[in-house]
Amino acid sequence: MSDPQSRRSPLTRLLVVLLLLAPVAGCGVFEQGPSADDVAESYLQSVAAGDDAGAAQQTTNPDAARRALESTRRSLSPESVRTTVKDVSAEGGDGPVRATFDIAWDFGNNQVWSYEGSVRLQEQEQGPGGWKVQWEPSAIHPELQEGQSLRFDALKADPQPLRGRNGVELMRPQTLVSVALDPAAAGDVSAVAGELGSALGQVDPRITRDSILSGVNETPDGQAYVVAQLRAEDYDRVRGQISELPGVSFPAQSKLLADDREYGTQVLSGIAQHVDEQLERNAGWSVSIVDAQGAAVQSLQEQRPKPAAPVTTTLSDQVQRAAEQAVDPVPQAAMVVAMQPSSGDVLAVAQNQPADAQGTPALTGQYPPGSTFKIVTASAALSSGRVTADAPVDCPRSKVFDGRTVPNDKDFELGTVPLTQAFARSCNTTFAQLGVDLPPNALPDAAQQLGLGVDFVMPGATTITGKVPPPETTTAKAANAFGQGTVLASPFGMALATSTVANGRMPSPTLIEGTETQADAQPEPPPQRTLDQLRPMMREVVRSGTATQLQGSGDVAGKTGTAQYGDGERSHGWFVGYRGDLAFAVLITDAGESGPAVDLAKDFLDSAP
């Protein structure tokens, strides 16, 4: 019987020889663990994916690697990371295996830091075998050494002073110190929050231990929570109490601030944010190696920022101060918005402290406009051709519409009078009947012609003009016609409406010179014959109607408004109007009647240029 070996083919005998000669270690075919190529690829893919724990598991020291990788990611805060393995080979033929790679950290805004790095790989003698990345700081960057870390810094140019009309400086660059709490480095976060709350509460009573903990919980993992931003003088007050707290840092930057911290707070903060966003878009950046104390050791990459461009706002310092002096003494929330009808330039946005506590109600608040809305109803009625300013209309003390009684203020009655007189004396029953007689879309269309209901994207501020939905019932038509019902408006919206009457068509509101305001509609202007009748009607309100207190304040035209809200037992007070090329809206919430708003308007106009 022949030997089985003799029956093997030449190819089979060759394969046996090759298998006998194959190594059983190194990068060979029969390694029990992953190959060096696989480990290098897995490590870098995990870094790119943000899986620091997964990358660390591919190293010889997972705990140290994870801490270093997580710290690097927190410090650099990239939007994304890209990695590519270039080569995995033994150094000098039989030397250690080294993997070279390209890595790119993308910080957004076209800021990308790229470099070539490398890692050494060790074959494991214990366990299942295979390869691991030899952990050392240079596995992150070739220049990084023990006890060092990487730091990304945004390099923003200092802003130029903000100037208003006529070149008046409204804000200038000043140092603002952020108080940032990193919970990962703080240890006992609750205790640190308590210390911070106790100290910072002296500057801002709204900052407490609980508010800080709430902010920390809402901040994404790996990011520090900015507890407060302090002017230099406020930081100096509390520095001794907070400077040594663990996990708390104090990055400083130059920000636009008004010298008077109560001046134009709501509107100027929006302009400053717009400027800061512009600086962000033009910012430079740097990446450095820093030591354990955070001191820079070596600069790895730097790109200088573009110089800051000067910014000018349309605000008038004189008009703004006149508005602020008028609203400040009022105990309820009070606000004034002023605008230049010929250009749409916003001249002033003033709120007192009770209004500030509500945010920006002067620009975005939605309130029933009360009888100021009779400007819209009059415009719709005059445009329809159903009435003229001189047409006789009835003004009974009350009138019933589908079971709902509409009364006049204090039950006054005028009998049959010209429409101009009913407007000047603010006869609800007259205008309720006008609204009922008009088509359902008449008031929404007339309101949009004046700017109410138009949405704007105005750089520097968020605004809401108002809402004028079509009425669905007769009672809704009656109520909407004198500014109750479902119509709403902001002081900004009513200032725009009076600007439109004065200008002849809706101007495009602007807060920052050189910027473009976008609108979701470009309504047709009211007919000229309507404007020619409506303007004298608004003037008559001051001459003989509900705002005679303003007779000594120039050629003021406008409309008063008492707007019930809630259960109807309480009312806001309005006055809106224009004088020359100055249009404005005044609102005092919970004023009870329009008289206080008219008085405030007089204080404003007597001080405004």
C-alpha cells in the first residue's frame, strides 16, 4: 500500500511547508487578538467619534488615557474630529511598531487644526494577545508631555465703541469676567454652588445655590456652566470669596457695556449680542500646550482675528434718556417705544424695572390695545368708502350686539356726531358698529397696512408687532373694533402703526445702521384719501378729545386707549401718536385708565427733541 504522503499533490505539499514556516506571533495570520493595524484603526476611529472610553480601551493604560482624552475634548470642544491612518509598520525593520496618522479638529466657523501624529503599539504577552496602543501624552499630539494638556482659545478682536445718532457714544469696550463652574473638576458641586451663590448673590440676588445647580444640570456633559458675567468692579467685590473654589475659572473678555448699567438695558443688550456675533464670525483662534497650572508652554497654531468694524445704532441718546426719565418713576410696568416715521429708525426703547422683570415687553409683549386700535378701525372704515371723517354717526351710551352689551367709558353718550368727534372722544359704541358693518377681513387687512401682524427679522432685537385675526362672530367683530376681543399688539407694533400713518406707508424698522430688516410682508399703504382724513382725526384727540393734556407739547396727533384684561375689572393704559418725525407708543400696565399714559407721554415729549 502506498504512503499517504506520496499521494499529496505538489500544491498541497507547498501549502504544508508555508504553514510550518508561518510565525505564530507578531502580525501573523494566526494571532489570537486584534492586529496592530486593527488596533490603530480602532483607536483613531473612537477618537474621531468622540468615544473616549472606547479609544482608551485600546491602550495599555485605559484609566489614564480616558482622563487625558476626555480632558482634551472638554478643552478643545470640537464640533467634529477626522482621523486617517497613514501607515502601520515596524521602525527600522525589526523595531517597535508605529502607526502614523493625520488628525483634524474642526472647531466650526472654518477653524480647522490639522497635524500628523503617531502612536507606538505593543504586542501583549498576557491575556488573549494582540496589540495595544502604548499610552503616553504624545498619543494625542507629538509635542505633548506628561503633566501638560491642550487648550483652544477664541481670539476675538476688541469691539469698537457703539455710537448712536449724531455720534454719541452709548457703549464702550469694558472687561467682563465670566464665572464658570466645571462640575467635573469641582468635587462637591453642591458645596461649591453654595459658596458661589452666597458670594454672587451680593451682586445679583437671583443667583443662589439652587439656581446654580439647576444651571449645571441643564448644561451638556463636559461643558462648564457660566454662572455669571461680572463687570470688573463687581468681580473685585467678590473675588476673595470665590477665587480659590475648585472647578471655578474666571475667563475675562472685552464686551460692550454702557457706563450707566441701567441705561437702555433691554435694547442695548441685543445690539451688543449682535456685535459679539459679528466678532465671533471674524474671530481668530489658537491652540496651545499648557502646564498643570494653565500657563502656556508652546503655541501650536494661531490665526489672528479680523479687526472689528465700527457699529452705529439708530438710537438717539436724547430720545432714549427722555423716555427713560418718563418711565422710571412709574410703579407699574411702563414702557415707551419711539421711531422715526420717515426712515423706520428706532429712536428709543425704554422700560422701567417692573417691565424689565418681564423681559422685553416693549418689543414683544402682547397686550389688548384698547381704543388705540380705533386707528385701525377708522382706517378700514374710511378706506371702505362707507363713511367719511365728517359723516354723522350715532354714539349711544351702550349698544347690544348678539346679546353682548358694549358700553362707553363711564356710560357717556354723544348722540349723533361727526365720526371725527366720536373718534376724539373714543366712543366704543360707534366703533363697535363700524366693525360689525365691515367685512370680516377688513380689520386684519387695515392692520397689516399699518404694520400690525407683520413679522420682522431686525438685527439687534427680537420683535412682535401683534395679532389681528379675522373675527368669527358678530360680537367678536364688535369687540375687535375697539381693541378688545382677540386683537393684540406690542408697544413696538403700535409705534410702527402710528409711524405708518405719519409716513404714508409702513417704514422698515431698523436698529443698527447698515443692516437690512427682513419682513414677511410688504403691505400696500393705506389709500391717500384715508390718510388725509385719519391724520386730522388723530390731531383732534389732543385738541378736544381724550388727550387734551398734550396741547402744550407741540402738534401731537394720537389716540388714547383703556384696555381691559383678565376678568375685565382691570385695565392697561395706552397713548400712541406722533409729532413731526417722531412716532411713539406708551403703555402702562394695570394703570386703570389711559390718563397716566397720556401724562407719561407729556413728560416724554416735553424732554424729547
